[in-house]
Amino acid sequence: MIRCRRCQDPLPSGARACPGCGEEVGGVAATLLHGVEHFTALRYEAALREFTRAHQLAPGDPEVRLCHGHGLYHAGHTEAAVRAYDQVLEVEPEKPEVRYNLGQICVNQGKLETARAHFESLAETEVEFEADQFYLGLFFRDGAHFGADCFYYLAITCWNRAQIDAAEHYFERALDLNPSHAPACRHLGNLQFQRKRYEEAEHYYQRFLALGQGSGSEREDIVEVNSNLGVAQFELGKFVESLELFKHVLDRRPGHPGAIYHINLIDEKQGRDSERPSESDPIMVDSDQASTTFDLAHRDSPQAHGGALESAQRTHQIVGRSVAMQRVLRFARLAAASESTVLLTGENGTGKELIARVIHDNSSRRDRRLVAVNCAAIPEALIESELFGHEKGSFTGATMRTKGFFEVADKTTIFLDEIGELNLNMQVKLLRVIQEREFNRVGSNEKQNIDVRIIAATNRDLDELLEKGLFRQDLYFRLNVLPIHIPALRERKEDVPLLVEHFIRKYGKPGASTESIIDQQDMHILSEFDWPGNIRELENIIERALVMGTQVSTILQGMAGRRKKKSGDAEAEPKVANHDLSAHASRAENGVPLDSEANSAVGGDAQWQPISIRELERRHILQTLEHTGGNRARAARILGINPATLWRKMKGYSIEREPEPAAKA
């Protein structure tokens, strides 16, 4: 309290003269009042400059020492503040604001016994606040609120010393004195949560949020309260309320592992994961607008719709309702919520890259694009340069410094497809990157540090490669932190009808229906087929049928003929009508004549005419090239062959130039 030199009346902040006796305020008093003005406005550095100037003018004045100590403490000069406060206590041993600040300093320094002594001496003392009292009056309305804060810190010292019952008692005393003490509410909730007393925890957390602490706030304690309250309500069986809270958590902390994990558990409790969904409730997860759990991670945020990801994301979906795929998605959710390395295994064509994209697009790194690398497609001589980059002049043709894939993937995710194709030398270098998150460019000794999340994939049996010594065991253990096996299509046959419908919507004209290229019997045949090419093969067949405007059964017929010929079946005739597919056997058993299928193979002529496989393939290539406007790369993808193979077939069939695209009606 700053007083008038003549009458000792308190001087209000900003006073130029004493309101009691009219004495002009100057010298040390004026300097202190200037400091108080800055202090009240939370300009602590400016306040400290004024208090220091006053201390230089009157170093022995107890009021000056007190103000100087407050300035040092709030400006962050803790040790100097302690020395100033010790000098004050020599004159006034029970000065409440000094003991309060010293207690806080001791808590922060881990000196719990000393802190407890300070707060115990204050907690039971009634502190009276005078009008315009500097410092304590700036922070507390009255002595009850000050006492509540003392009990709060006393509880903190007990809790840190594992004296849980005493901590609970002092937190409650704090709330008795100040029912609006939000930190006491929150810590009582945490204390009861740790004791697994979920009803009590729920009460205190809701009381904390009701005080208005969570409205629009991004503070970490708000996220913690909502997360713990969600868990408490989950344990109490309040799944709907719990789910809403976890959505709230993900809005503020995308990829929060606890929220993702418990949302997954809620799915299981409600039967969406542990039981097969109905026909009307399939899982369809795409990397831009995911359903179920993935939909909760900032679906509407600007980052979730970044232009850098758009082209790769919006044309691919993970479709399925099978238990096998739900298991994959469950693990993918957990992987998205972490930064751990993921190893995806499965046959070619099962969708490993799509799962990798879903993990990345729902992780905390989704605002930057995923960097995908096919290790099998890079020549062995260039793999190190491609992955790690190179310096200018490091080898013939290195005319400039070039970044590698890992450097490009800094702060984002790198997807290493076909990881099993790397040679042992590159495996050693990759192991170092995973362990140390650093590498050297080719031709450089300078280390490059990176922050990258790694997702690897392979269609090889790594256990077999380990036995043969073709894959390093230490690298395998580093990659296999979060293993996810993608099932083959034959292991999730109930998903085939959904996939067929999805591909028809994707490649067909607007309004295209399933019945346009496939009937019920064909759908049954597709569902029972083993699909050695997995989803990629099914997708190619559906797209081919839509391009040719023919039934899927016709394409299956031609496939069977080629496979019989390839397997060396001497009785396989080069005529479409004579190929005995299990599919056509099934149709024959149901009274469907085979000539109706062959009829569609030659364009629907009223009179069936035999046609060779060679001529059918030639026409098929011509129709596909016409559909793609002569784009051989796209035509090869639709046909399911390599572009070089397509070029050889065009030469063999004397297709010298690509046809023009068909005119649109």
C-alpha cells in the first residue's frame, strides 16, 4: 500500500496529490504509482523499471522492497524476487502476498515441504483487503477468494506427494470458500478420474465446464477435461454423450489418440464393428470425406480439403461391409491417431496404397500431401539417389543438387510401396533413416535431419525373405510397429456386389445401373470367383464391360478361354461359344441358353456367328482405343495390360494408328 508522506493515507493509483491532505505526490511515491499503473495493465517489464528506479532512490523502504519484489516476480526474475522477498520478511514475517508468491515459487521448483509451510500459514489466516490495496487487491475480490487459492495450492503440494486424501480435502475446502474456483473443479475431477470414481469425476468436470471455461477455448486443459469426461461417460455407459465429447476433442486436437480409440470402442459396443452391418449400411471410406470414425477428424476444416491432395483423394474409395475390412479400418483408425511406423501387407491389387492414404489423410500431417514411392519401379542403380537426393557432380549426369523423396516428405508422410524389393545395402541405409531420422545425400557428408512419418507396404512374404537372408531382421522390426494385413478379395467376397456397384457409378454414364452389364447370376459368379488380381482385376473388368457396352459374362468367357489356352488345355477351342466356364455351367443349370451370351459377344446379331479369340481381341482393342481417343496408356490400363504389350498387339493386328474418339450423341 503506497501512502502519503505527510498523513499516511493510502494513495490511489494515478494520484498526483493526496486526497486527504492535498500533499503533492512526488519522488519515490510518484515513481511507485507509475509502476502500479503499468502493473495493473499487466505491463510487467515497464512496471519493473519504475520499481527498480524507486528501489535505487529508497533501497531501505519496506514498501519499495515489496513492490520491487512483485515486479521481479511477475517479470520472470524468480531468484532476484526471492532475495527481495526475504528482505521484506525480515521486517514483516507474516506478509501474506510475500508468502503467497514464495509458496508458488517453491511449488514450481519442487520444494513441496517449504511451499506447504507457506500455504498452511496462509490458509487458516483471514486476510482483509483494504480499498485500492495494491497487488492482492488486483487479483482477489476478498479474503475468501484468497483463502480458496491458498487451499488450492496446499492441495497441489499434497497431491504431488501422493497424499490423495489430504489433496481431496483441501480442494473441497477451496470450493467451499470459492464455488467458482475452476482449477479446483478440474483437479478434483482429475483426482476422482484417477481413482476410477467416474460419477464424481463427471460431476466435477461438468461443473468446471459450466463455469464457462470451455466456450471456444483451445487450451490444453479444456481438451483434457473433455477427453477425460468422455472416458468417464463411456465407463458409465453413456455412449451418446461420450461420442459427442470425443467429436469435440477431435475438433480441437485432430488425431487425438484417446478420442479415436474410444470412438472405435463405442462403435464396437453399439455393434457397428463387432457385427456384420446390414446391406443398407456398408462402410464406404474415401480419403477426402470418410465415414464412421474418420469422418470425425476435422471433416469440415480447410486443411482436410487441401488442393494438394485433391486429385489423389477424390477418385478413390475403400468400399466394404465385411468383418475383414472393418478390422482393417479399425487398425487404420488407431494408426492415424499415432506417429508410429505402419507396415501394410497383402497381395497386389488389394488397396494397400488407399489404406495408406486414408491413414495419412486422417492424421495430424494431412495438411501436406503424402509422398508415394514405388521402390520396385526405381532401377537399383538410382534408388539411393531417388530416396535421399544427390549433390551436383556426385555422379555422371548429376548437373545440380536434387532433393530425394525423403527430403520432399519432411513434415509429412512417405509411403514406401514394395519395400520387399530393396536390396540389402539400401535396407541398411533405410534402417538408419527410421532410427535416427537423418540421412546423407549421395556425394555429401552433411547430415540432413527430417521429420517424416513412414508407411511401408509389400506383397512379399517378409518372413520367408527373412529366412532366406534377403531382408534384414532389424529393419523388419523397425517397420513392423503397426502391422495391418489387407485381405485378398476372395477373403471378403461379400464386398464384391458393393464394389461392382461402386465401379459402375465411377466409370458408367450418369444414371448407369448394375443391370446394364450384369444380371443376378453373373453377380453370383463374380462373388464366387477367386480374383487372383483382386480389386484391381474386378475394377478393370467392370470398366471394360462399360466401355464395350457388353455383359460382364462375355468378358469372363474370353478370360476363361485365354486361361485355358495358357494352361495348355489341348481341348480348348478358339471359339467363344465352346469355352466351358463354371459361370456358364451355372447359367445352363438355370435354363439360360449359352448362345445368348455369344450373341452379345459379336454385337448382338440375330444369328450367332462364330468368331475367333484373335478377332475378338482385335475388336476389343479397337473399341477401347476409340473410347480413350487414342490414349494408349489409358487403353492399356482399361485392358489390364502393359502399354508396351498393347503396342506389340497393335502391331500384330496391323492397327497402324489409333482411331478417333466416337462422336457423342
